[in-house]
Amino acid sequence: MIDKTENVLGQRVMHSISMLKQILEVMPHDIEAMEVIYRAYRNIGDDDNAFAYLKRLVDVSIEDRDTGAFGFIRHELKDYADKKPGIVSFLQERMDVYESLDEGELLEEEVDLPNEQDLSDEFALVWRLYEEGQLDQEEYLSVLHDLMDISGRDMDVPASMLHVLNDSGFAHINRIINYLSARSGVPCISLSNFEVSEDVIGILPYKYRAHKGALPFGRLGKDLMVAVLNPFNHRLEDEIETVSGQRCHTFLVEPSDYDLALDRIRSKEKKGADGEGVAVT
């Protein structure tokens, strides 16, 4: 029974990989798609093909002058250090040299770049739901495609999996949200039941609530309460604790509820221009 189940899962993964490769034929520099294919190959134990996409990630990242995936790549390369020491060392050196030569220039360019969003954790969330049977194959591929489509856009709301489901009219979004809450242990709340506290809005920079999907809205004792759209994004949770300098408690919210809260905050910030509302960060 186990062998049959594993075989079925392997077939589903291979079909997904095939579909993603077709997407790469149209968008050959889509880093998020490469990361998803890499993870998929790793999940079925095909380390050779996985490593090939890891190398491709290095090439495309350097060619596109995008170091955003370097941290992920370095972390994954550790698993190949013993089997492929020469190639791993070469890839690490390529990233080291690139960063040392272009760091200053890259920092200057960031000022003029749009607020691009790192969607690697959102792709990982879509994969989790597919692997755990919460999304069927058609839904999984549709969400991936929509996420890839919006990945390069400059938007004033987070590009999240939940936003994609909501915008597509996904009939079972409440089931998905309840599942995410139960699976992660992160409570699900409605921000409409809270008066977003003005004294905590500015604790995190604007990009966190508008692009990263982390909206501070109150306090729990001395700790910060933060609304999130991806309860499994522990990297973001660590980041907001570092940036805020405070311990944070995350709460899962519906995407429409999140957007309404953003609108209310922007309204207050607009009034702040006349010295009446909160300060814009």
C-alpha cells in the first residue's frame, strides 16, 4: 500500500514538474518556478535533477543581477558538499565573487527598483497544500501560474497564495484558511474586530504590511500582535522580530480582511499629512 501511494505521489509530482517546465519555456528566468521544480525533485529523491536546477538558479540569479535566492541556494548547497565538493565550491565562489564586485552597485539600483516580492515561501505553501491533499492537481497548477504571473508586478498589497485563491473565486477558501490555522497552530482572527492600534502601525516599515504580508495591529502584554497571510513563513516571523526588536505573536487573517485593514491604515496615514493621523513609515 505504501509503495502504491508513493508511486501515485511520484506520478503527480512528475506531471507538475512537466507543467512547470512548460512555464519555464515561456519565462526561462523565472526563479520561483526553478525553486519549485528543485523542491519537487528533492521531495521525490531525484537529487541529480534537483542539483541541476540549483546550478541553474545560480546562473540565472547572477545573469539577472538578483541575489535574492543566494541565501536559499547556499543553504541547499550544504547537502551536496560531500557528493559534489568541487562543483559546490565553484558555485559558492561564483556567488561570493559576484557579491563582492557588485554589492555597491546593486544597493544603488535597489532604490529605483519596484517593490518586488519574494514568493518562495508562498510557492512552498502551495506545494504543502497540494502534497497534503488540500488542493487538487488542477487547482495547484492554476495557483502556481497565477502566483508566477503576479510575481514581477509592483503592487500595494501582498502577493500571497490566499490572495490568489480569493481573487479567483476559489469556493473552498474558508476550508483552506481553517486548515492552515489548525495545521500551523496559528489562530485565525478577523481584523475587523480590532481597532488597529496607531502606536504599533509604524513599528514595522511600510513594506512589511504592504508587500511582505505582516501587519502589526496591537499588543499582547508587551509583545507585538501581527496579522499574517502565511502561517508557515517562519523566516518572515524571525525577520519581523529582528526588525521590531520585540517578541511577536502571529495571527492568520483572510486576504479580504487584510486588505480592508490596509485601506483603513492608509486612510489614517492620509489624515496624518495634516498632522491628525499616524506617521507614515
